[in-house]
Amino acid sequence: MKLGFDASRWLARSQALTGREPGGGFGKPKPPLFPGEGGRHRQRAFRDALADLLPPVHDWLPTIRISDMEVTAITAAPDPVSSLRTLLGERGVPVVCLASE
């Protein structure tokens, strides 16, 4: 399946952050599909998976995921717009989809 991000990097980052999810009820159960502890996190993962799997079914471009580290690098770049265009180009976003300055 074609993805708009590097799944192995995304998984590694996710695993590195496991257990550091915020408290305050953010991981509370979400019955009926996700009734246990961490239910909200499982619900988000399920919805993210749908966002990754459904685009090809409708002949859409793949979902693109930009990590917090990538956003930091883009916003710190001397030319953030060019930096974002480069990243999106590497992910297969057609240039016509990018707004001009």
C-alpha cells in the first residue's frame, strides 16, 4: 500500500513516546469499541488507520503525516515555505496542490 509517510519512522516515534501520553482523562475508555484503559488512544489509532487505508479505495492521494519534529524543522528553516514544498514533494504531493506565495 502506498503511504504518504515513512511507516517505519512513524512506528518508531510512536513506540518511543508510548507511556508518555498525557493524563487527565485523555486515555479514558471509549465504549463500545474501545472500552478498556487507553481506549481513546486505541480509538485514535483506529481512525488514523482508516485515514491511511481508505484513500486508495477512492482513488485519492495517500494521507500525509508530518511529525512534530518535521514541523519544528520546517518552521525553523530560513525559507519555511520552500522547506514544506520539499517535504511534500518527497511525499508525492503534486506541485499543483501547493499554493503559491
